[in-house]
Amino acid sequence: MNDCIFCKINKGEIPSRKFYEDDKMFIIADIEPKAKLHYLMIPKKHYKLLSEMTEEDAADLAACLKKLSELAPSLGLKGGYRLVINQGDDAGQTVFHLHVHVMGGQVLDFPDLK
């Protein structure tokens, strides 16, 4: 956790514009956007994978997702948005602190899942 970029942003050790913050999470812009609007919703508690969550963490993540749905219009996501959670190396997770990619602001292609 000492080297975790998201933990450092949360502590104010690395500056970042926070579009929203409460006691459970914060939302920042992704530095390598894959859509016109690309945010990261980051739980403040450090854990890498969904499988590492406690029941309390799961309840907190649910509250974060509910709050995101309320914030979506103010984030420019009125037309809809996509949520992505990368889990592990094979999925492309590069920061090992659970976070949710929130993408929108445009019509998003749907990848072929075959």
C-alpha cells in the first residue's frame, strides 16, 4: 500500500483533481482516457480484487455505485455510461487498488465478446 498511487492521491501526497469525494470513495479523471469522458471511481480502502473484499467493503462499493448513479448527470454522463473493473494481470489491471472505470460522453462501441 505504501507505493499505491491511489492511496497517495487519497492522502493528498499526489495532487489530482477530484470530481467528487466522500468518506468511502473519490472520482478522478483517467490519465489515459479511452472515451471522451473517462473517470476512475476509487474506493478509499485499499484492496486489489473483488475477492478480497469484506462484507463491509461490498456494502461500501454498493453505496459508491449508487452515488455514482446520482452523480452521472453532473459528470456529463446523461446519455449513459460503461463501468469496467479489471481484475488481475490477465484483465489488464495495472494499478493494484480496486477501481471502477466510468466511461461515457459518446456512443461507445460494444466489443465482440465471442
